[in-house]
Amino acid sequence: MNQDRLRLDLAELAEEVTPVDLRDRALRTSRRLGIQRAVATSAAALVVLAAATGTAFAIRPNGDSPAPAPAGPSVTSTWPPVEVTPTPQASREPSTAPSGSPSTDSGTPAGGPTFGRLIYGPAQVSDSPTVRLRSWRPGGGQPTSLAALPEIWALSNASVSPDGRRLAWVERGFDGKDVGKLYVSDIDGSNKKSMASDVDEYCITPTWSPDSRHLLFGTMQANGGYDRAGVLDTLSERHTVQWWSSRPEACHAIWSADGRTIAMNTDAGVALYDTSGRKQRAVPGLSAAGAWQSHQVTSLAPDATRIALFRIRKGMDAGDVGRLLRVNAVLETATGKVVDLPLGGRDLKQVFFQADGSMVVRVEDGDGRVQLLLVDATGRKVAEQPEPAALRDAQLIAAIG
């Protein structure tokens, strides 16, 4: 599927772009995924939903049923920056070289960047109640199985720690009574622990800090409205939370590897925040009034100078704001300028930054074959590997390396 086709598919999902509340759009996503789950499982469920509502987007979570209060985490009012070991800072200059032709080069220069371990999850709702995450290192054999998760939560909010050892996700029911519960487990699904309740499962979803200890997450009020954001110490005995003093109207947080910056989607753009939740600045060129808009961010460079995201032109329909890890552009966060990538005429599918500033770039040719490119911080391709056919219907959710 090319980028234009994907844009058209998104345009068919929902209303035209307007500066609306991200929380409402995220809640529409929750119902859409729940409906897709029901459709895939039972045709009868679709009939019931259609008769009750007339339209999928009209269904909203039941905001009348009170939810239990969070289970007593220790709370303070501010969050100090996370102490992390800085990663090597690569060159910030984008590539200006033209894209070359496709290659099958699997080697990397001595001392240069290498492919790390890649974690895959589902790319869309299917008829499987649970799915297994999978791990694969390019050039290292076949994918291996990891934790099994309910499919909806694997798709919408599963988050892998930067060290590749742990997994965080949020689950909730669709009956208006269950509340979102934040869980953490080992990457194979063992040692599962409940961390917090009343947790947001679609907007400010759990996002790991670079030290793989802390989680940024959001909470919801009993009526389904936005509550607050905070950072959880997953290794503390009482699951201590440091709550942000501000309430950013934003979704889809991603954390830079140097620990200093958190990028989030605003109503039609992207803003950068510090680790206490104070807004630093917006990425230029993305806004409701500008030529380009974005409701989906995927990965942030270690020093926050570049961001991989999905953007659309002004006037196109944006769809909902559920997590979409598809990428069609990498931008400089200071200027909004597009970073050239050596795609070789192929369609861009995904981009994930690694801790050394290199990028894992996922591309697809006209025959549906997927290749993984290793691109250094200057935009130069240093390696290429074909992706196993077994991963064709999956998507990257993390690059560990």
C-alpha cells in the first residue's frame, strides 16, 4: 500500500480536521477498536452495535459509571529530570545525497552503527483474541516469540523498555465498568504486575524513560475525561508517582534517549516538553492553520533534533488519534525541514531511531517485499536486510540498540 492510498484510507475514517479535543478523538478510537474486535469475532455483534448506535463513531465509553480511585500511589507535585547516561550524539546534519537504487548489502562498516534487536506487534485488528509480540535481529535467523497480549492492547498501547527487558501496557473492558489498569511484565510475559488504575489506554499511553525504570502515563476521571499525567517509578515498593503540575492537551508521548525531551501530539501538530511537563516549543510547520498537520508520532532522535511521524496536508481528513506507528516523514524539530532518506524509490513504512542516532528504516517495494535499511545519523545507508515474510503483517513497535 503506498502513502497516497494510506492517506485516502485515513480520510475515509472520520471528520475533517478541526482543532478538537484530543481526548474526545482518543475515546472514539477506543470504541472503533472495540467494534473492530467485535466484528472480527462475531458478525452478530456488529448487528447489535449498528442497531444500538447507527454509527461506529457515535459510540462513546460510558461516562456515567463511577470508576474506583487509583490504588494509593505515593504522590508529589513535581517530577525531576530522569538521570540517564547520555548516548553518543551523532551529527545533526540531514543527508542531501540523492536516494540510491535498492541494494542487498548486509554488512556494516567496522565501528559503525549496527542493527539492534527489533520488536514487532500487530499492525491491525484481526480475529485473534491474543497475539504474541515477536523479536528479530536482522541477519540473525528467524523471529522469536515474546509475551502474549490481548490484541487490542498490543496494537494500541504496548510499550517496550529501551533495554528490551520489560513490557508495559494498559487494559480495560468495553462495558463502561472496567477501568484502565497499567501492567508491567518481563518481555516474555512473566512477572506480570499491576501498577496503577484509572489509566488512559489511548491518549497518554505508557511510555518508558531511557533508564527503563520509569513510565510516563496518563489517568482518566470517573466520567471518562482527561485527568492528569505523571511518571511512575516501576521499581519502587509503593509504585511512586510524580505527577506533572501541568495538563498538556496532547497525546502519544515519546521520550528522547538522552532523557531530556518528551515529544507529544497536540491538536494538529507536535510539541516538545521537558520531563516535568513544561512545554518547550512546537515543531515548526505542523499546525491546524499550516500546510501540514500531524496526529501521529512514532520515534524521537536521541537528542530530540529529529522526529519520525505521519503527516497529512491541510484539508485532508485526519481520522482518529489512536496510535499509528506508520511514518511518512522524518523532520528536523528545530526547523520542520524534511530529512532526506535513501529509500531507493521504495515506499516508506516505518522509522525508529536507535540509541546511537542511527535509524531503522522499513520500506516496501512494488511487489510487497519489505526491506530494512540501517541509516546513520547523517542520512547515509550503511546496511540493508530483507525482512522475513513471517513479519509482513506485523509492525515495528521498538528498536533496541
